[in-house]
Amino acid sequence: MLASGYTRMSKRRVFVLMLLVLALPLIVFISMSVGVLPVSPLGLILASLSPNHEVNPVAWAVIWYLRLPRALMAVMAGAVLAIAGVVLQGSLRNPLVSPFTLGVSSGASFGAALAIVLGVGIVGMGAYLIMANAFVFALLATFITLGIARLRGMTAESVILAGIAVMYMFSAGVTLLQYVAREWELTELVYWLMGDLSKASWHRLRYTVLAVIVCIPLFKFAWDLNVLMMGDDAAKSLGTDPSMTRVACACLSALAVSIVVCMTGPIGFIGLMAPHLARLVVGSDHRFLMPTSALIGALLLSTADLVARTIMMPLELPVGVVTAFFGVPLFVHLLLRTRREIWR
Amino acid sequence: MAVKIVVRDITVSYGSIRALDGVSVELESGKITSIVGPNGAGKTTLLKCINGIVRPSAGVVFLDGMDIRKIKQIKLARRMGHVPQLPPLHLPLTVFETVALGRRPYVSWVLSKKDIRTVEEAMKAVGIEHLSDRYFDELSGGERQKVLIAMALAQEPEVLLLDEPTSNLDIRHQLEILNLIRRLAREKNLTVVMAIHDLNLASRFSDIMIMLKDGRIFAIGSPREVLTPENIREVYGVEVTILTNPHLLVVPIGVVP
């Protein structure tokens, strides 16, 4: 049987996927147990089971209102960033692309900066003004990018170059706003720009679920992304429309990432790193690569947030710093270790 | 079933350059048609028009009497396979996975038993069974070419379009690939159209030859009719002698000043 190698490989990939799925509740459980207030896992179960929570109400509140939503937020935000990363890398055929290549993060940062420094916004007030502004400007940046790329036939290069141009433009805007900001505004802005999950709540989690739902239709493009590896012309002759695929992937992932980023700020590197790590374990078939990336992204961000919360307890580090400090060496190590060229 | 492609009065412009200028031709199944002509004569563009990759600014391509613009690209992909001129430099897939991309027009998510069987048959047809689990990146040029042909065959096409299938191959692989193409055309009654530079190979392996010059058909017919010293002088600007024993052989003498 010629297909035996393929079948064996598919089985191995499904196995890896299952392992990752099993790891998820584990990391959520650990995240809930560890923190300034130590809670034993057993007490945790009791706490969540007993309706009149006779166990320590403070512990219960910490777990239920702080740690659980935050752990779930890390899982979902990590998955969204990773999925967006993998479909953008695939549809733009470029290993350096991340969800922020379309200008999402710089747009969001500019929107947040406008709200924080000038108090100018579209809707809402306070924290919601920042969030709404970040969301709107993240989408705006994406549409400008795609609008420019459309003039050049929506080729992969045109999308990337337009995205970089838009990114610089909005970053300059952020710099300008930092320059005119007053001291306390600057502090808030800088804190926002670092990106973290401390603002997680059940309420915000609802939006994150929405972001995950937005990502689901992306799976429909798995085969399209596979044939796009052959180049635009070959993809067309195999029945895939390259620019339609690119636009759909860009719009859906930008929408999902905008929802996440407007709440967490720009958490870099997950969206770049998770797809590459996933390629190392399951190869480049997007049917396996997409779910694996999502799970790896979820695990990475959860772990990073766990480290960020605990490594200098009671002080919390911004999670972005942790992904960079611990993620990058691991990433480089894994990339150097592999014999095979994982990227085309 | 006799698949007939009718190309009617096709014109393609890239900016101010006319790549094709009023080309009309009819192609029959079971026959190998070669498109020859100097660089930039429009060979690749003609293939891409037939495949619907390039939309002509004027003119129509018919597949069995149907305007291909009216056929959905995915339906067209079930009837036409296209082997591109430049295979991707890196493709992080195994040979099996690569050939399986040819099933894209049929699958929605999982490769069915039939899909897998078709992929296996396509690999057997071109003789790459032993490469199944190797990575595409590790293959030689000739092996890659075979993988791409297998991929096109996995589409179960009635029409096979090949762009320079023998460029960058040594003479053994050139003969192997062209023998394979001829066998496939006969066995599966495929309509084969290939763009090719090597006039001698083209003459030996094709039933019909189309000679393009500046986006127009300069000559069309059997290789013996098309490959005359006069035509070659006019189209390529090269003085040649034609030998006919045992195969037609074009021997270049020199460049026409």
C-alpha cells in the first residue's frame, strides 16, 4: 500500500492533536491553583462543587472571578492568535507573517492611544472607550491594507508590503501621541501597549468566545491553503481562487484578532511562533496544522501567563515579555534542531 | 469520449504588450499537440488561457462546446490538469501529500478511499511508487516533474496541459517523461497540449504542432509540415538543415544576420 506512510502519518497527527487537547484542561487547572493565594487542587474542586461554598469564600472568589476567566482568556486568545497566524502565513505564503502583519496591532494601539491620551473615541467611555477604539482602528488598519493591496491584484507581496506601510503609519501615530501625552496617560498607554491578560473577566470572555467563533469558518480553507503552497497559478488550476482565499482569511482573522487585541493589547510572538512549532510536530497539511497551531497557541499563552503571574510573585510581568524571554530561545532551539526545511 | 477544445480568436494583453493576438485552434483528444516558438511568443499564455488561469481580453475557449468562463474553476479542475513550468522551489510535503493535492477539486475535508486509490494509481502511472514517503524538497528535477504530472493525473483530467515538461532534465529523463506523456495520451485518451522548446523532441512526440510567433499562429500541422527551414528561419531567425532519417532532426547552422 502506497498510502500506508500517509495513513501512519495521519494517525500520528491525530494522536498529537489528542495529546494537546488533553493538555489544555491541565494547564487551566494549574493556572487556577497557582498564584499569590495558594489553593490546593482538591480544595479547588470542592470549592467549585459546593453550591453554598463553605470553603474559603475568598479563595472561591479569587478562583471564580480572577483566575478561571483569566485562564480561559489565555486559552482562547492564544488559539485565536495562532490560527490567525497560520492562515495568514499560508495564504500569503510567507513564514515571517504574523497576525499583526496586516496592521491590526498598530491600528489597535493607535486607537487605544487616541482614547487614553486625547479621550477621543467612537463609542463608550473609560475602559470601554479604549476597547472600542482599539477594535475599530484595528479593523480600519486592516481595511486600508487590503484596500491598497487590491490595487495590485491582491498578490501575497502586495498584502505584506501594504500591511508594513500601514503598520509604520499607525506606529508613527502612536509615537506622536506618546510624545504629547501627560505622565499618567503615558504610563497607562505604555502599560496597554505591553499587552497582558490581567483585565480578563467573565464579561470580556464573552467577546473572546465571539473571536473564537469567527475563526471557525477559517477551517473551510484548509485545502485552499494547501494548494496555495504550489503558487497562485497552480492553485487556480486546482480550483482554488487565490485572491478570494486571501481576502477571506485576512478579513476573518483580522476580525478575530481585533476582538482579542482590543482587550489584551498586542501580545506578540504567539501568532508567529505557534504555527512554526505546529509545523514541526504535524507537518504542513493545514487540516492538521490549523487545529494543532490553535492548541499550541493556547498552551503557549497559558503557560506564558502562568509564568508572568508567578515568576516574580507578588509582582506580575507583562505576558508579552515572558513570551519573548522564554519563547524565543525555545523557538530558536527547535528551529535549529530540525534537519528538514519546514518552511517552503 | 472525445473532448474537443476550441480556441477562438483569443487575444491577451499584458499592459501594452500583446501576448496573444487572435489565436484560433482546435484540439482533439488522444492527440499530443505541441506549442513551439521563441521565448515570449505566447506559449505559456496560450496554455494558461485554455486552463482559465489567464482571462483573455477578447475571444473564447470552448471545452466540449461550453465556454470555459461559464464553467466553475473547481469543475474545470476536474477536467483539466496543468503541470506548471516552474515547480515550487520548496514544498514541505511528502510526495503522497503533494500528489493528493490533485484531489483538491473533489474533497471537502477527508481523503476518501477512492481519493487515496486515485492518488496511488496516479503515482503508479508515472512510476513514483517508491518515492511515496519522501519529501518533495529532497527530490531531483526529474522526480519532481513526475510528481507534478502525477498530481495533475490525480485530478482525473480529460485534458492535460504541460508547460515545458522537459526543461532542466537530462536526455534520459526527457525521453522518459515524453514517453510517459505519450502513453497516457493513448491509454487514457487524453487531450495533451504542451509548450516545449526542443524542436526535435517536439517533432518526435507530437501529432500536431503549433508554431507561434509574436502571439500569432505562424504555422500549424504535422511536425513535418511545420518544421521547415523556411518556417524556422522566419520564426527563430536561425538557418537550419532538416534531416529526416530515422527521426526528423533540426540541425542549426547559424543565426540569420
